[in-house]
Amino acid sequence: MVGRLTTKVIREALLETLTTTTSLLIIGIGAAMFARFLGLTGLSSFLSSQVQSADIGYVQLMLIIVLVYLLLGMFMEPFGAMLVTLPVFIPILNSEGISLIWFGVLVLKLLEIGMITPPVGLSVFVIRNVAQEYVTTLQVFKGVAPFFLADLVVTAAIIAAPSLVLWLT
């Protein structure tokens, strides 16, 4: 254990930190440009009016949102998924009178599910790298399966009874 923090290790850690930070910054800039684009084109307003005119019910709207986040969670990291979707969903939710506090809790739960969903499953690969001597990636995915199912049940409960989330507000 002693003497493992060498100049080479510090350099690699700084390079990895710089790469990750730069990636997140690029995603943030792209998402900000996307949000600005949506605002300038009026696409958010258009989608909101389309949802209202299509007479989509609460359950159908939530099903669409859940499916979008589950699909994005399979391939994107949570920060990017939020930055891309929130500029689209927030105006729709405002027009439907849905609490944004409740929606924030729902989005966090859905992003958490995305972190353990194949093929990307970022949390699964973190666990795999930490315990690589003891488990395979398939074993880790099998191990998180009950948590995935439990998260889906919690998500269904959040959607079915928003008061569960909002009782403190």
C-alpha cells in the first residue's frame, strides 16, 4: 500500500479527470444549445399544444416519459439524458398541471434505473471494475436484476400515487 501514489499515477488520474470533465462540459454545451434551439423554434410550445390537443391522459403521458427515459438510460449517462429531455418535458408538464417536484423525483428514479440497465449500465461496470477478481459482468447484471424490478415497482407507485412523493411539501 505504501508508495503507490507516484507521479505517473497522479498524471493518469488528472488526465482521466480532465477527460471526464471535458466530456460533461461538451454534453452541457450541446444540451444548452438544444434547449435554446427548442426555445427559438417553438418546438416545446408545439409539443405541449399537441399533447393537449391529442387528449393524452395522465397514464399515457407518464408511460411515454418512462419509456423515453428507460431507452435513453440504456445508452446515455444521466446528466446528458436530463439535459436533452427536460427542455422538452417541462413545458408539457406545466401545461398539464403536473408538479415539477414530483417529476424531479420520478426522473431521478428513472435515471437510477438507467444506471443499471444493459447494455451500458454505468453502475454495473463500476461494480465490475471494483470486484473484477470475484465476479463477471453477467453475474453483476444478474445481481442487480432484483433491484431493477424493485425500482420498477417503486416507479409505478410514484406514478400511481403522486401523494407518496409530495406529502412533505
